[in-house]
Amino acid sequence: MQLIPDGRLYGTNEQGLVDAEGILLTPETLAAFSAMQQAATAEGIDLRICSGYRSFERQQTIWNGKASGRRQLLDKYCQLVSPADYTEDELVQLILIWSALPGCSRHHWGTDIDVFDAAMISRDDLHLIPAEYLAAGPCHQLYQWLLEHAAGYGFYFPFQAGLSGVSPEPWHLSYFPQSGDYLAAFDIQQLTTLLQNSELRLKGSVLSQLDKLLDEFVYRVAPPPA
Ligand SMILES: [Zn+2]
């Protein structure tokens, strides 16, 4: 088992990550990504990362913004809803449709990335919705290429229909030679302490059902390729 820096799994430690044009990753993830990117270039695909490491603080800002109504809150049909119309338990479930609980995002690890094809769509126009990656979408060719080749570089899609608690994300890749160990090292006690001492909104509801939330949104992911 590799050494994992304290706090890395929960987004409170950036130590040892490397900067790739403003995006932080583990050195191993970046090296594997660069090799994969080079191979994609030969196929006319401009493989780029739009999101890598994200801190606990950043994820908490997103979460608290949705819980308080300062940031748009969408239901599963992408309809705008108001936090005032829901109980705390209902709000937790609603936010989790589109956002990870702070401390529970795989983006805290530096091993997971969101990718797109910059030859087909600009970062500003990208919404990270499934339609962009499915047939006729601008990132469809990229997605097909990744399905065939990503595993050869150590990457796979952890969020897949029917296999993960998180909704399918055909843009989210994980570097499984590292992230498999990271998931195995995930520790509910450390997370509980972090959340108890945080400024998280809906903290009481979250802590009262943390076991269940972890099973659904952290542990239930598609298995890496054999
Ligand atoms: Zn992602």
C-alpha cells in the first residue's frame, strides 16, 4: 500500500500534488494522463482536464451555497428549487444529486479528473452534462476513445449507470492504480472529526446518516478494470 498524506482523502492536504496549468494532481496521475493525452492527439482528440484536485474548503463553499440558497439548487429533473421548501434530511438528498458531500469527493484525492475534447468545445461552453458525451455530443468521439483506451493508461469511469450511487459521469476519470488504495484507506472516523469541526451546513442531518451516505456515495462505485 502506498503512503497517503494525512488529510489527502478528505481534501485538507495538497502536499505532494503537482500543478498542471493550474490543476493539481498526484505526480503519478499527471504522468499517466500525459501519456494518454499524447495518444489521443494522434487521433485528432484534444484531451484536456477541466477539474482535478478540489479542496474540502471549496467543496464546502459549493455545498453551503446550495443549502443556503445563495447558489442554484436543482432537483433530479434539473428544475430550480428553493431550499426553504425542504426538511434538512430532504435537502441533503437533493444536494447530493449533483454535488458531493465535502470530504467525500473523489476530487479531493488528486487521482480523479474531469475531461473534455477542446478540439470540439471550449471550456466556457462546456456544462458537464451526459448529452455532451453521448451520440452527437461534442465529446462523443473522446468518450468512445476513452472507453477503448483509458484502461491501458490506468484510467476508468467510476460513476456509471446502475453501478454507482453518484449519477453517471462520462467525463469523470479515475487513476485506479492509486485511487483503489485511496478508497480502501477511507476512514469514517477521520471524516466524522473533520465534519464535526467544520462550518458545514446541515451538519446534524449529515452526521446522523453518515454511514449510509458513505455506502451510497463513496463506496458504491463501478469496480476498476481487472
Ligand atoms: Zn468529476
